[in-house]
Amino acid sequence: MKKLQNIVVLGSGESGVGAALLAKRLGMTVFVSDKGRIPDLFKEELLRADIAFEEGQHDLVRIQAADAVVKSPGIPNALPMIQALRAAGTPVWGEVEFAWRFAGPCRVAAVTGSNGKTTTTTLLHHLLEQSGIPARAGGNVGYAFARLIEQDLAEGRQHDVTRVFVLEISSFQLEDTEAFRPDISLLLNITPDHLDRYDYQLEKYAAAKFRIVQQQQAGDLFLYNADNPATVNFLQTHPINNPEARGLNQPAATTGMLQTGGHTFDLTRSALRGPHNAFNALFALEAALALGANPDALQKGLTTYTPPAHRMEPVGYINGVEYINDSKATNVDAVFYALSAMQKPVIWIVGGQDKGNDYSQILPLVAEKVRALVCLGIDNAPLFKAFESLHKPMVQVRSAQDAVVQSALLAQSGDVVLLSPACASFDLFTNYMERGDLFRQAVLDTIASTDKPTPHVIR
């Protein structure tokens, strides 16, 4: 392939701006094109870096003249513009692929899965740091991989072979990888999610996830969930021949102890809650040991780790009722894990932009664990249809503040109010983070409030 001089970046989010900054650092001519509006924060970055951009349109002539195009993971490959570029022989990469090609010597641990990616990524990063291994976390969480590489180039660290990048990688990002080769890949699980992108076929979604191992070689490591049917079924028809493939089984939920690599680790003093987080911890420990981490330091890391916001995040107590922010739970499988971790009666805040959810798989769990449902969304009809047979109180609300107020009225001392929506947030909120932030603030405000409005209960 000819030397890259003229790069076009499609999309102006964190991944797009990260790719643009890296291309600029490498001496390339860069143009950023976004059919929507470029957020002010990213626009200011582009201006400071003297990177040309457009918003509200795509200059097809300029895009077609590029030596290579780096596209946002949110842009589907089925888009006619993308297909036309590839048909013309123009390389079209994702930001992860672009960053990998200029990363230099380093080690990469890449984490993917339908649920648990961010917790496992941030935990593995924390464990490595506790063990004195220089590591940086990014990808689909925090800074883009390309931005991390650009920072290393700016600081002269590109030749440091001890560098470890712990990357959260989504299926959308994996679609656009070609040469990307992690030293360790972690596939936590595959459950129905984003199926509208994959013709509503789980097999196609699984194939995107398994691209994480496509370039791995002998000496690399592939960790996968040996208890996950979709993962095991895919492996039966697509066996892994190059890296060492190591299947992990769900640890016993009762002991609070994890055994791996000849070592025993105590989770009882950790902030990680529920059997799903024990499994996330097992993946992180296996990867950390493979990267040379010290077992004693790993135990300290488990004890000192703080889970990221919006993922089973304890918020506070109101009148003896615990409030937990699990706003990142945007599919039914994530809610299954959250409810399974609950040891108290639950007031469940659920709802949002439904993705065609099949709630039947959690119906018995809701019957067992949930005292009442607070439906937070514009269209709650799917929720009423799914759960009305349980004859539990159901409340409709349109704001995070009202959800907290109504939950407080429905709850009894010793209960837990759990925001675990099972749905996307885009009907009422910008994203799951805004939903979780508003929920957290509403809890903190309610702690100081004595108002007692009447609940709007529907049977």
C-alpha cells in the first residue's frame, strides 16, 4: 500500500478526533467530515490542532480523494458511501485499526462482550497498575486508542516495549479491524444486543465479536466464557487454531473466593457485587497474571478497586432504602445479572427506548426479586404487556427525579431501589450517562427532601 498522506476521518466523536490528532501528529493531511453537528469540545480541539473539518454535510469529492478513510464505529458498513469507497479500492478502517498500525512496540489486552466490558477493562487496568506494570486504559471507554498513541508519540514513549494498553472494544469497532492483533483477547459473553445492526441474526453479531481473535497467533492468549451458549456454539463451527484458547467457567457464587493460576483471591472485601462481577474479576485476574502481575498486588487491587459510574454504583440511602445506579444496563441480559445480585426486595426502575426486548427470560427473576416497577420512559406499553401478569405495582414517570420520588414512596426500609433500565436512554436522555447522573443527583436531592407526593400506582 502506498504511503498515507491524505486522510479523511468520518465522524467527530472521541474516536474520530483521536484518529485525526494521531494522523496530524504523523504528518498527514487530515480532514474531518461529520454529517451531523460537531460537539463544541471536539470542535475546539480540531481548531487548536489546525485540522480542517466540515459539519452538516459530506464533501464526497474530498472524501473520495483520500488515501485512506477512518470512520466512526457508529457508521454502518452497509452505507452506500462506505461501499463505494471500498469498491474504488480506498482503505476504510476503524479508529482502532488505524491506531494499531502506528502503535509501535507494545502489548495489548482487548476486552469485548455484550456485558461487563467496562468493568473488566477498568479492573484489569487497575490490577496492572497495582502490580507496577505501566498500563493505560481506553478504546470504547475513556480515551480512544488513537489518542493514547498520539500522546505517546508526543511524549517520546513510542519505543517503550513495556507499554500495555487495556482496550474495551465494541462489536462496531471490531467490524473495521484487519491487522489488529491483541496479545490477549477477552470475550466475556455474547447475548442479543444491537441485533438491528446484524439483520437480527445472533450469528452475525457473534462473528463481529470473534473478529477480536482473527489476527492472533501462537503465543497469544484468547480467554472466553465457556458457560455462554452463543460463544460455545460459535466455537464449534469456527474453531480457534492460532492463539491459546482458554475457556473460563463461572466461579462459585457462595464462597467469595476466586481460584486461578494456582492462586486464591478473596473478593469478600471488594466493591464488586454479584456473580457476574466475580466472573469479570476472574477474566481480569487471568489476563493480569498472563501479563506478569504479582499475585499479592492483585489481591490489593481487588480490594482497592472502585467500579465505574453507572454500573451497579451505590449512590446512597433514604430512610433505610439503598439506591443503586446501574444505568449502563441497556439490555435484558445486563438486568438479569443486576437482579441476580440483589439480596433485598427491589423497587426496579426500568424502561426507555425499547430494542425489541424479550423480557420472558427474566420474568421468574422479577417475580422473585421485585416488589414494584417504576417505568421510566415515553412508551411503557411493552413493559406493561411483559409484566402485568405478575400483578405488581407499576408506576409511570418521565424524569429521573420523579422516578426517585415515586420509588421512595413505594419502598420500605430494607429495600433497594435499582435503576437498571434494560433499554436505551435516547427517548428521554442524551445517553445512559446523563440518565445515571440525573438519577444520582435526584437521590442526593431527595435525601435532603421531606416532600411526600402521592404515588401514581397502576395495577
